Amino acid sequence: MRHAALFIIAASVALGGQMISRRLEKRVRLLQKICVLFSCVCTNIEFTAQSAADIFSFLSSSGDFDDLPFVKKCSDLLLGGESFEKAWRESVLCRENTVALKRGDLEILLSFGSSFGTTDVLGQAANCKLHMKLAESKLESAKRELEMYSKPARSLGVLFGAAVYIIFM
């Protein structure tokens, strides 16, 4: 019985390292998608001048942003009659939609939502481009963190798991 309990604890510690590594990978993927999202919104604004509800309805129905559940939730709230700022804020602050993102990443998203739809087409395009650059800088930082911490987190998880098993055996 003791060996089984030690094995479960050791495996949990090892899996904890794997979980940290996967979270870092997921953050990079989400930030890449956010950059694409800002680019698509900018393109839609510049070439079609659609409303926010139409843009986000199109983006959520395309399936390209399924990794960003806040896009679909925002679209649903917009179709329900909410203002863009309120729909965006509620969607982004829903924790299960942004679980792998850091506070700074969320601040970029919230900043985008608070200024979207408040100026003309050129201002909106500039807003999208600004937030895309901010997201790209966060993406570069996330890539560096992934390179620096991913392998050590996995290795240390396995090492500490083995150490726990050996020490308490």
C-alpha cells in the first residue's frame, strides 16, 4: 500500500512538471492566435467596414478561433444586444476562456476592447495594429519563457518525483 501511495505522489509531481510545460506551450499558441485575431479584425475593418457584431460573428463562425473561446462568447453577447465593450470585457474576464494567459496578456485584450469602436475606420485599424504589436511583444516573451523553462520543468518534475519515491521508500 505504501509503495502505491508513493508511486502516485511521485507520478503527480512528475505530471506537475508536464503541466507547467504544456501551459507555457498553450500560452504561446494563444498569443499567436490573438495576433492573428487582431490582424483579421483590422483587415475586416479596413476592407469591409462591418460592425463589431458582424466581424465577430464571422470570425467565430469561421472556426479559426476555436482556441480563443472568448471570441465566440463575445459574438454571442453582441448578437444578444450587449455593447461591444461590455461583451468583450465579460468574455475576456471569464477565466476558463483565458486560463493559460498572464495578467499582462489579459490587459492587452481588455485595452483593445475598451478602445474598439470608438473612432473612425482609420482609428480602428490603428488600434488593431497597436494591439497586435503589443501582443507580438508578449508572444516573443512567451517564446523565450517556453525555451527557458519548458524542458527544465519537465525534467525537474520527473527528478523530484523520483526523489520523493526513493527518499520515502
